[in-house]
Amino acid sequence: MTSLSPLLVADLVGIAVFAASGATAGVAKRLDLFGLIFVGFTAALGGGIMRDVFINVQPFAFVDWRYSTVAVVTAAATFWLHPAVNRLRWTVLVLDAAGLGLFVVTGTLKALDAGVPPIGSCIIGMITGIGGGLVRDLLTGEIPTVLRREIYAVAGLLGCVSVVGLDAAHLQRPVSIGLAATLTFVLRMIAIRRNWSAPTAS
């Protein structure tokens, strides 16, 4: 992969966003520079590695230098440029929602391009989106967001379904990526603002 296709651009932006999200969580936990970069790196690339394994291709994180470079540089920059401590939690939530939107879309489209049927592509897309946040939360000692009551994986799955529909309608890739990622981001932010949650056992 050498050209900057819309799918690659979205993938790299998603990596940067999740790297910043992981690094910001590391700042909140007072990790050192190495620990912060490690959390940012794994948060940024974890979901994509899972996706590539599922569609039986070499993980791009290991064969394309741009993936790891964007993750490391973004995480390191976050170490030096992080916001005030009292704003960290909200920043993590916003960045995580943005990363979720971008990754579910790129994950779904890459699965479709690999010949995976729509339902399977949606599942792979959802795993791509939640994988990085799952790793980040485990490494920083938090209960993974996807397992909490907040609407998270559901928002990602709806984003996957929307991008499948938009792609089937033969919209240009940049348009379908933008619309589906925005939908996922908005749903996630509304769920946070309004405290929407899935049912839990009483």
C-alpha cells in the first residue's frame, strides 16, 4: 500500500486519534514516557491487527512503517502537549468516540474488500473499533468501556451497518467514510451526554 487512498487516510487518522486517546489515558494514570507510548501504540494498532488477522492478511501495523510511526509520534506528542489534568477524562472520551467512528468504518470496508459477506464485515468492523479501546482500558487498569453500561459497541455496530449500506449504494468512498464515521461519533457522544445505557441484570 503506497498511495494515500481515502481508506488509508481514514485508517491513519484513526490510529492517530486512538494513539492520542491511549496516551491521554496514560497521562491521567501518571505513566512514564515509555509506558505512555506503549499504551498509545497498542491502543492505536490493536483493533487493526485483530482485523487483519480475521481477513487473513499481514497486519499493516507490521509491514507499513506509516502505521507504527503515526502511533508513536502521536503518543509522544501527547506526552508533551497534554491538556490540563481536569480535562483529561472528557478528552479521552471525545478522542475515543472519534477513533471508534473511523475504525469501525475502515474495518468494515477492508473486510468487504477482502470478500467477507456484509454481516461478517460488520462484526469485523465492530471488533476493529472496540479493540484499541479495550486494550487501552486493560493496560490502564480500567473496566473496558465496551463492557460498561454506556452505549459503545452498539454505536460502532450501527456505524458498520451504515457504511455497508452506503457502500452498496455506490457512494464515493470518502463520502461513505465521512458519513458513517460521523454517525458513529455522534451516536457515541449523545449516549455519553444523555447517559444512555444497555440493560443490566438486576
